[in-house]
Amino acid sequence: MAALWGSRRFRRSAMASAGTRAPPGPSTK
């Protein structure tokens, strides 16, 4: 679970790395 080690930081990094790999949704909030 990313929330354990900073979901916000992980989401930002993952989004920039994966780009459009992860679809935008409630998880990004």
C-alpha cells in the first residue's frame, strides 16, 4: 500500500513516471 510510505508522494512520482499509465480517479486525490 502506497499510503504507508506517502501515497501523495508516490502518486506524484508514479504519475510522472508512468505518465498516462494510471487512469485519473479517486485514488489520485
